[in-house]
Amino acid sequence: MRNAFHDELDAIGASLLQMVGLVKAALSDATTAILNADLALAEKVIASDAAIDAIQHDLDARTINLMARQQPVASDLRTLVSSLRMSADLERMGDLAHHVAKQARMRYPNCAVPAELTDTILSMGRVANAIIEKLAVSMEHRDTVRALEIETDDDEMDSLHRKLIAALLDDNWSHGIEAAIDMTLIGRYYERCADHAVSIARRVYFSVTGEYVEISD
Amino acid sequence: MRNAFHDELDAIGASLLQMVGLVKAALSDATTAILNADLALAEKVIASDAAIDAIQHDLDARTINLMARQQPVASDLRTLVSSLRMSADLERMGDLAHHVAKQARMRYPNCAVPAELTDTILSMGRVANAIIEKLAVSMEHRDTVRALEIETDDDEMDSLHRKLIAALLDDNWSHGIEAAIDMTLIGRYYERCADHAVSIARRVYFSVTGEYVEISD
């Protein structure tokens, strides 16, 4: 019985990792789409969001079902509770990739990102990608050291976000209000994505240790 | 044994309602603070966020503890799982009120909201308040009709948000990029707050019926 239970627990972990993979691809594609005004890729990201949502629904149903049937305690219960929360964060990260892709589609055939901000958005995409990769490793191996590192990696995203806002406020900004609004929102989507990764990383930590991460901010 | 369990379940419900009350007060105060450049009120909202976070931690610990000790099934398990998710949404709504208050503090002694947008922000605050009040009723009475109404109420928030963005893009906008960035973010905070209320309302529906709300968007 315990073996069957742990098989199901492993399967839930595998589905969470599958969600991480889909979110990583969606955000990476969304970044390419918005930097290159690539409509087909934007549409692909927008369409993929339903798949992420579907996995979440299925995963949550299995998690709750497993709680009801197996009545886990201690570490196993923490793992299941954490799974429910992680899936919610991952679903939201998928939404944010979807928002970036919708901005790309809305401004097509123009590029939503002015040339002088290309590097910043590229960097935000790269930092997000690196954070999501590290998150996958920390989830797969219940690696609390890597989970805690994501807090620091998020500082890099916040720094890029400040750089983005500074560019919008610079006297040389020549793209007007609409582009400034677009870039404010796009910047926020990346920043929030990293915040959700931090939140998941904290749940990895909680799931493994039963303790909350001390938050210094 | 069942009575003690249901007492604890009631206590968890009461703590969730306490969170709703604190979030409602925080957002209402944040709206007043940002419209009146009221620094003391902004500081009060910023300080109150820690109390909301503390209730969430305590509530989640009690919920997980109750799951482990009582091993609930069916409706009771759904209620506990939903509680965990609702507390996360409420905690985030508290964060968003905190963000609005921080914008008020950042622009003090100036007012972050230009005069021509006062009515729109006032309306966004009122709609948010009405949604949160309805949410409290639907949570307290497990009222799925009211829970579903919140989906429609959120449309009003989305409409106000579009009106806000249109004002920023109007040729008559004379407040420059910085105020446009501020208002883009403030508008998004209110819109996201209403989204979280919708999310909680969907969990009320799920908790009562065991079914997910069909989402039409």
C-alpha cells in the first residue's frame, strides 16, 4: 500500500516538473516572440496556456484524491499541500508568459519592445529561464540549498526591473506613453514570474524541512 | 470527536473571514491614502500587512495540522484545501493594498493620482470594496450564487481599468511618463485584487459543490 502511495506521490512530482517544463518553454517563447514580433510564436504561447491549466486541474484533483484515500501525515502531507500551492504558482507563471505573448500579438506587426530595451528584456528572459531551471532541479532533488539561492537570483530580476523603469523615465525616452505603459506591464510580468518562482522555492524548503524560510524583506 | 473537528473547522473559517476583514480595511485605507496623499494612513496600511501575513501563517499551520490529525474526506477535505488556497489569495490581496499604500508614500507630499483620475480610482476602490464584502458573505454562508456574481462584478473592475488606460493614452494627458507608470501599476493592483477575489469565489464554489466553475474567458 505504501509503495502504491509513493508511486502516486512520485507521479504528482513528475506532473509538477512537467508544468515547470511547459512554463519554462512558454516564457522562453514569449520572450522571443516579444523581441522579434513573432506572431506565430506568440500564438503558440497563448494556445499552450490551456494545456498548463489542464495539467493543473488534473494534478490538483489527483493530489486531493490522494489526500482523501491515503490520509498522509507529516512529510508526505507537507509534500501534497506544497504540491497544491506550487501548481497554483506555476499556473500563474503560465498566465504571465501568456500576458507577454498577448502584448507581442497586440503590437504586431510592430515590435512591442523599443530597440534600446531589447537587452534588458533579453536579460529578464534569461534570468527567468535560469531561475526556472534551478527551480526544476531544486524540486526534483528536494534541494534546499538551490531553493534558497533563488531568493538571491530574484534580486537580479529586481535590478533589471529597476533598470527598465529608469529607461522609461530617462529624458531620452522617445516612444511616448503607450510604449511606456506596455513596458511597465511587461517588466512587471517578468518580475512577478520570478516572484512566483521564489514562492515555489520557499515551498520546496517548507516541504523538505517543515519550516518556513525566514524572509528578510 | 466530530464536534471538536467541526469547531476547529469553524475556527478556520472565522480566521479566513478575519483576513477578509483586514484586507478590506487595508484596501479601503490604501485608496483613501492614495487619493488624499495621506502619509499616516499609508504607513498604517504598510504596517498592517505583517498582521495579515501572520494570520495566514497561523491559519495554514492550523489547517495542515487539522488535516494530519483528523484525516478528513470529501466535503471537509475540500473545505480545508480551499482554505489553504483562499488564505494565499487573501495574503496576496493584502500585498496589493500594501503596494497601493507604498505608491502613496513614495509620492508624498504630492498626490500620486492626478485630479482627472480621482473618480476612476475612487470607483475602483468602491468596486473592490463591494466585491470583498460580497466575498465575505459568500464565504460565511457558503453562498454559491453570490460567489458566481463576483465574476460579473469583476467585469466592472476591468471596465474601469480600461477607462484608466484610455485616460493615460489621451492626447490631453499632461502628467508625463512617471505618473503614467504610477497609474498603470496602481490600476493593475486594483484589477489583480479583484482577480484574486474571483479566484476565492471560485474556491467557495468548489468547496461547496466539488465542481469547478466553468470559465468563459
